Amino acid sequence: MYSVFESEVRIRPDDIDMNNHVHSSKYIDYVLMARFEQMTNNYKMSMAEFIEKGMNWVASEVNIKFKRELKFEDGYAVIRTQLAEINGAQARVNFWVLKKSTMKEAASGFFLYTLISLSSGRAMRIPEEIITKYSR
């Protein structure tokens, strides 16, 4: 099983929709921000390092289940992520968005990321060295 990592995200006024909730699209932003930070801090291979090696990750599928709303007054959300599986060119990452004040789940889901070659723009098999880093 892979490790679970956490990041905090501040809820900003521009994240709020006309129902006084965090807009559904912001949940994707929150997870992407958390993963960007976690790549450097936890996996020890930043997005910049992927780009230097001629690779990049793209989201090829996203699934979100909303459980309870986040509001501006909540202040912060905690984003938990966990690599679920690696298969060929793809990595599935599960996530949970929690209200920081109660640690109750606001949403959960997964991203399916595909590793691409920057030179060709095509999917590429995830190199063994990356699988090893992600398996720690």
C-alpha cells in the first residue's frame, strides 16, 4: 500500500460560488495544488524535475463525490492523497477533501494521471526509477 500525504489549502473568497459554497471546480484545483506540493515534499521529485527529464503528467480522468459543502468561513481544507496504483503510463491517485475544523469529509474521488513525453506529446510508460520513488 502507498503512503497517504496531506496538504492544507486556504479557502479564498474567489473560490466561493453564488450559493456561498466552494465551487465544484475548485476541488480539482485544491487537489492539483496539493499534489504539486507533495511531489516535491513527499515523493522527492518535483514537477520541474519531470519537465527537465522531458516528461509531464496530464489528468486523463477525474471522479469526485461531494458529501458536504465547504464554505469561506471554514478557512482551510485538508487534502489527503494516496497513490492507488501504477499501470503502464498511468497512475491512479485517490483523494479526500476534509474540512480542517472538523476533519469531516467534504468530497472524495480519484484522478487518473497519464505520463506523457514532452517531445512527442504521447503517453509513455512510467520509468522504473519513478515507480521506485513513488513506492517509498
